Amino acid sequence: MSHRRGEPPERHGRSERVVLARGRWYVMTRERIDVGPYATKEEAQTASEQLGQALDGVDDPAVALALIGEFVRRRNATPG
């Protein structure tokens, strides 16, 4: 399980941030941003892993928000 730099090991893993709400799957970030919706849990888990990789080592909240915003923009720009 990966954690951001400075996160204590007892924190919840990113895979636990995948939730079902209103019949769709979302990734909840520690910045309290819901990323989604995704049609399947597997799609949300993949997105959670990708987002986690992008955020590894990021300590600055402003940088994290910018990376999450870019992740969402790219996701929304992808046809499908």
C-alpha cells in the first residue's frame, strides 16, 4: 500500500477511497474531492491507483489540488 510522504502507515489505503454513491463509483481524495463517476468498481479502482501515483510525494495542498484538477480534466476529455 502506498502513502504520501509524511502519512502515517495506519491511514486508510487508497483502495478504500473507492465508494459507491447514487449507483455510480467514485474515488474520494483526502482533499475531499470526489472523482468520477465511474461505471464499475474496477474502473474507479484503476483511477484511484493512477491518481495515487500522480500524488505520491506531493505535500503541498495547492499542488495536490492542481494535479487532481488536471486528472479530472483529462478524464473528462477522454471519449468513452
